[in-house]
Amino acid sequence: MFKQILTAVLLVAGLATFVSLGVWQLQRLEWKQGVLDEIEAQIAGAAEPLPDDPTPEADRYRPVEITGTMEPGELHVLVSSRDFGAGFRIIAPFTTPDGRRILVDRGFVLNEDKETERTTGPMTIEGNLHWPEERDSFTPEDEPGGNWWYARDVAKMAAALDTEPVLVIARSLNDPGVKPMPVTTEGIPNDHLEYAMTWFLFAITWVVMTGFALWRIRRRNQIQAS
């Protein structure tokens, strides 16, 4: 009898724990979706002038419009696009009328267009400020000598092109041969639904396992009683 009671208590306790964790993840999912909706609304907002001293904390995703001169010289960041295939993001220096030099992510080109000459000179660009966090322990080291970059490290790219550590990712740009890759929320992880389903699966498994244990205990007791 004691084993039956203990197993039943464990069944209820385990079930309650797993279900509560699953519900918590669903609540986190709702919260995260709200955050993503806010970011998407910010990304799609009306473009503003470039702030004097933008920071990642205050200005990430801020929509801006910049007018000035696209300068020669560019960095090639290796990327694989679901829509376009394998190729490179083109990061170039841009000078504003007041003499500020910043980085512009012009967009995507295919491998064979890596060395193609691109338009420079006066232009107006709409885009979003961003400080991508793409480098992790698996990211190869950049090869500046061969102009092969594996992550958009704003500080490192700014040092290479002698600009401010400010990156505008173009969302509209009249630049033949370059496909804009504007900022989206696609790369922001939102795995809470998968986590919730995992906890609920654990709950089901726990009920089956402890239920089977209860059945075996009762069956053994019945055999012994007979």
C-alpha cells in the first residue's frame, strides 16, 4: 500500500511540475510574440534623421534616412540566403554632408558578382540601424587580406573602413545588381512553443510511466493476496 501511495504522489507531483512548466513556456511565448510585434512595428516605422550618437541599447532597429555619398571600398560578408542562395553582403563606407563616415549594408550579391564594380557617389538611403550579433564560438576568423568576412562585427568593420561603429542596413536602395536584405525579426529566436510542447510531452510520458508502475504494484499485490 505504501508503494502505491508513494507512486501516486510522485505521479501527481511530476504531472503538476511538467504541466506548470509547459504553461509557463506558453506565457513566455505570448510575451515574446508581443516583443517581436513591437520590434516589427519599429522596423517598419517612418524613417528619421540619423541620430548624433546612436547606441545599440537606444537605437537598435531605428528606421533612418541618410543622404550623402557612397564611397568606394567595401567589405564582403559571406552569407547564405534562403531566397537568393549563397553569396555576400556588401558593406560600404558612406559619408554624410556633415562629414560623418558610417557603414551601410547595401544588400546581397551572388558569388559571381563579388568583384563587380558597384555604384558610388551621391545617394539617399532608407534603412535601419543595427548592431548584429552574429559571431559565436563556431564562427571562423575573418580574412581581411582576402576580403572574406564571416560576421557583421560592426566595431571591427568600422575599424577596417575608418568609419563610426554605426551600421545602416538598407531597406530601399537604387543599386542595380544588389538585392536589399533589410532588417527583420526572422533571426530572433522564439522557441517557447517547442519548449512548451517538450514539457507537455514529458508530462504525458510521466503519466504513462508512473501509471504503469502503479498497475504493476497493484497487480503484484493482487497475486500475493491470492
